[in-house]
Amino acid sequence: MELNIRGENIAVTPSLQEYAEKRIGKLEKYFSSPLTTGARVNMRVHNKEQVIEVTIPVQGLLLRAEVGQEDMYTAIDLVVSKLERQIKKYKTKLNRKTRQDARQVIEVAGSSTLTRPAATEAVEDSPEIVRRKSFVLKPMTAEEAILQMDMLGHSFFVFNNADSGEINVVYQRKDGRYGLIDQE
């Protein structure tokens, strides 16, 4: 796996780079074909915390994990375990969907003796929507949306951007600043 390692406010030493390549490179064993695009690794120091952010674009999926620790080597280990959990969760989800689709094909073919236990398992493991809201998207600027978000006490806000006419999202970042998500 090709890694693009970048450091902000930190010197990426050869030993640190080698350790990151070794640990993150082990994630390649979870993929049946070699990754065509490499992983992006961003190491930075924020206050006294060593933060590592890893983004791996995979076919139809974007794996991303971020961990902050006092020691960068520990942060690398934790980010790899986080990514492993994400990969295993995604593969389990794919396998369940494949099994469920196969059972449905068999039932459609006329076999009425099969039951559908996988379908009930999938419902239990899938995220449950406990509340649904609907609202009118009023045209407003990003600054107005941030004010509205702060007044509501939410961490994000969906709005109709008056400048572009498109649906956008503003959100509050971990560092206290704000981000804007645009449509492509």
C-alpha cells in the first residue's frame, strides 16, 4: 500500500515513517485486490496532543479514522485498530447483505420451506431511526446558518445557500471553528 505521509507542526522522522508504513500497511490484508490508490496519512501536533488522521479511499467506500494521544506511536496503533474495526464492520455488513439476497432469490424460485432469520438479524443490527424531523429550507447565508445552528444548540445545520441556491451543511469542528459542506 502506498502511503502519502504528511506532517504539520511535526517532523516526520524516518523511524516514525517506517513504523506508520509497517502498521498501516498491514491493513492491506483485508482487501482481496491491491489498493489502486494509496492512503493519506496526516500527522500533526495540536496543543500537547499528537494527532494522526488516516484516509483510505476504497472502491465505493472511504475509510477514515483520527486519533489523538500524547505519543505518536501509540496514536498510530490506535488508528490502525480503529480502521480494522471499520473494515470488519463493513465486510460483515456486505456478507449479511449477500446472504440475505441469496435467500430471497431462493424463496422467489419457489422454496417455501426456508425462513428468513438473516432478515431479522439485519434489522436488529441496523441503526434505528428514533425521530424524524421535516422543515422548510429557507434561503440564508452561511453566517446566518451558523447563528441559527448556535441558537438551536446543534453541531450541524442544513440550509439552502442564498448565494449559490444549493443545499449546504455547516458544522462545528472539534477545534471550535466551523466547516461548510457544498454539493458537487
